[in-house]
Amino acid sequence: MAWNKGLKGEEYLSHYKNGKTHIMILNENKPPFLGKHHTPERNQKVREFMINWRKNHPEHLIGNKFRLGIPHTEEDKIKISIGFKKYYDKHPEKFKMTEEHKKNLSKTKIRYYKEHPEAKEKCFPFTKKERSERAKKQWEDINFVLKVKKSLNFKPSKPEKYLIKLFRKFNIPFVYVGNWKKFINGKNPDFINFEQKKIIEFNGFYTHTKEEEIEREKHFKKEGYETLFLHYFDLKNPTQLIEKVNKFLEVLECE
């Protein structure tokens, strides 16, 4: 009798357990894609062969020399991007890591760097403290600050624009510097009175926390500046806001 017992198609598949072939039944408890693993020597030979082949067949290396095939057109790139976004919207659960997954990744990375300290030195040549000091020195360089400022194109927010108009209307001596015009030891305040060394910071409900306010107040105080924090609810009553700012100025002037 023939190897397929004379059966074809669905009849042949249904002859076995749950429509599986004989080979599938034998291997159902084993991982898929069984086979031999290449030795390092074999991998090196394959690599050398591919390098030589690409050198001898440049017509297959259109675009990026490390990528085979024809580059996508701008229209194709837009279509691909839209397609991915639609898929992400339909299946958000597939692109969010669980807490267990995050912990496993963290453990794997820690174990890897313990076993391969040379890799950690290569990826992280500087300690956290050294990286922090290097970053602070960068922000002390005015050319670096101007370059970053130009790339980000900072503009006042709507509440900040409102405060700018309000301060001008009532002749309150504060200048808007929140677009990186002025840095005080690495931090950029929103409004400043240079003559009396006073600062006004406008903070939103979600973008800033109370801890951040305390930290910034301490930072500016070290440099000799007093700070007043304004919030969204202060904008609801302009009269009280002006009184609050004037009181802040009067208290400091008395001192």
C-alpha cells in the first residue's frame, strides 16, 4: 500500500489524531524547527561567503549596502506607517509589556552584564555621576544651549502668554525667559526680575508635582533667588493673581 494509505487531502489528515500528520504527532512534544546548530567555524564560513557574494553581485545591493532589495518610495513608507498605526490601534495589548515581562528583561540584562563585564564597560563607559557631570557641563556651554533651543523651537504656552499680557498691562516687573533665554545653574525659570532676583514659575496640574516645586525652589534659593509658584486655578481670578504677585514683591522688598 502507498505511504499515504491511498488517502488524499482531508481524508489523509483526518486519519491521524486531530488532523495531524504522523510526523507532527511524533514531534508534538518537541520544539519546532528541529535541526543542527551551526558551529562557530561554519558561521564564519557562511559570513565570508555572503560578503564575497555581495562584492561580486553589486546589482543586488541597491540602496543601503547592508540591505538587499529596492528602497521604499516615500508613498510606500507613508502607507506602511498608516498600516502599522491602524494595527497598533486595533491590537494595543500586543505592544504593551506586562510587569512580569519587564522584570524578566531586567533580570536577564543584570545577569548578562555580570557574566560579561567587558560588554557593560563598552555600552556604559561612564558612571551615572560622570554622565551627570558631563551633561551639566554641556548645559553650561551657551552654544550647546542655543543649538538645542533652535531644534526644539520653544514658544510660550497659552497660560504663559496670558501672564505676559497681564504683567504688561499692570506694569509688573517680570520678564518671560521660559523659552531658554536665561538659565540659572542649569535650570530655566518662566519669569524673572533680574534687578530684585525674583522668579515666578507657572506649573500645570499634571506636568509638575509638589516635590518638583520644592526642589526647584531650593535650587533657585541657592543662587540667591526667591520663587513664587502660580497654577491654573490662579488664572481664574486675575485680580487675586495680581494681588498675590504684588504681595510677593512687597514682602521681598521689605526684607
